[in-house]
Amino acid sequence: MVGSGVRHTLSIALLLATVGCSGLNLTVVQSAYRRPSNVAVFFTVDDSAGDPVPGLQATDFRIYEDGQLVSVDESQQTIVNPEVAAEHYTLLLVDMSGSVTASDQVPMIVEAAQSFAATLEGYQKVAVYAFDGSEEIFPIQGFRESAGGIARLGTFRTRDPSTNLHGAVVKATEVLTNEMEDSRTPLRFGTLVVFTDGTDRAARVSRDEMSESLDAAGYDIFAIGVGNEIDEGTLGEVGRSGYVQIQDSAAIAAAFEAISRRIIGYTQRFYLLSYCSPARAGTHRVTIEATVEGNAGRAEYEFDATGFGPNCNPAQPPPFDTRRFTAPATRGGRIEIRASASASVSAD
């Protein structure tokens, strides 16, 4: 028992199940319970293709304890704003090597980056960094600044005209991790977006070293590649959650828009379901079942109701453990964009 009377389930015996030919996947991120009888579960909902399922209401879920349906009226089950338990961070890493700053792409990149940040800021914290051939990456806009600072990309002075893509990605994961560790919000999730027009030329960090860093970080990582220099294999290795490859710089805005929509969808796949358990003693197996348009999925976990009693308020869920948490990273494929800037995803 934690000193505050809160118990947490971190490594939960989790059951993922689908019902029908195209079911839902519910993945428990963390759960907590405490007296008088509060139980709360933080989880994600995706469809069978791995796409996020946003916008669900408390009535879209059923809660079972030991196989018996828990009355909605009795449990007062509710969806609590997940922001009380989690923060989402996105770092946009922009290639400003010599080939970019010497081209006519810079104004389009600045405008697209500004729109990208403005779109995401309603959902999470956003920072923008630039890189070239240098060992370090350069802050353009910090996580605690407004999107207005992104205009500084337009006057960025390239220090080294080479491209330190691998090293910049490693540095960006370090910046993202350090920022998230400073947060006091219990659960923190990170996303890295990389824009580049070329492959790594500086050779400061190997591709394998970069991959190991990305594996260790566990973040969702997207990539946008423009031009013929960067090959699709490298772009896919960086943008393991999804990538856009474009030949025409005129499509830069559409590429950023496609990625921002994808990130927002991932943010909205998180749910914090809170309820008052009718149990008053013992260990119980709980099943959360979601049903949407005939598709269903469920997740299971256990909690200990020792000392439980009345006067529970589900709007005040138990606090979760304070930690940087990496949800199961999404694995995506090439994201195709069209002239209309609409996007469709081809997932691996």
C-alpha cells in the first residue's frame, strides 16, 4: 500500500481481444485504485488496423467485475479528462543543412512548421529544433514558448552545411526525454517528427546507433522526406510510426498537415475511465469492454478491494505513479498525400 492509500497496477495481466472480423484493441497504460472504492484505468483504443479510435463516451464502455456486469448507475462510471493524468509532448526536428537553406524551400518550411505547431498546441506541448551538420541541434521554439518563435527558422544560419541526420535524431530524443522528466504530471508521452531533404552525410552517428536510441526511447516517431536524396528505407527507419516522402517541395504543407492529423488522432486514443467499485473486500478481475459500430474489444486487470466502502466520487480518480511512460509505439508505413492535402495511410 502506498502511503497515500493509493495502489497502482503497473505490470498488469492484460488481455487483448477482438470481437468480429474487425475488432478493437484496448491497451491498458496504467491503473490505480484507492479508498473509499475508486478505480481508474488509463488506456488506449485502436481499431484492428492500428488506427486510433477517438471520441468515445462513458456509455461506449461496459465494466465487468469477476464476469458480472457492473451497473452504470451504481458505479457512476465516467470518462475523466485524460489531461489530469497525462501530458503529450511533440518535438519537431527540421533539417536546415546547406542544401535546404540554399534552396527556395525555407519560406514553405517556416509556414508549414508554424501551422503544424499551431494545430498541435491545442492538444499537447510542442517544441521546434533545427539541425545541420553540427554535432548539436539548435532550439528554435521551446516547449514553453508560443508558436511565434518558429519564424526564426527563416533566418537560421547554417553552421555546418553537411547533414547530421542520425546524430540529430539521437540529440532530439535526449531533449524530449529531459523535458518530459521535468514534468510533474503523472504520465508523459513523447512524439518526434523529423523533416529532412537528405540522408546522413556527417557520419557522426551510425544508423545502427540511431536505431538503438529510438528503440530505447520508445516514442512515436514520424518523418517527412523531400527530394530524391533520401531513400525510402532510411526514411522508414526514422519514421517508424509513419512517414511521408514527397518529390515536390510544394507538397510540404500537405505533408506536415497529414502528420499533424495523425498525431492528434494518437493523442485522442487515450481514455481515463473512472468508476466506483461495488466490491468491499478481496481481489477482483475487471474487464473493460468497448463496443463501437458493431466492433468490440476488451482489456482485463485486477485490483484489491480491501477496505473499500461507500462515498466514492469517480470524478476524483486515484493519482497515478509519476513517471515518464512510453506507450506501445505505433508502427506505421508510408503516408500518401494528394494535392488536396487529404491523407491516407498505408500501414505495414
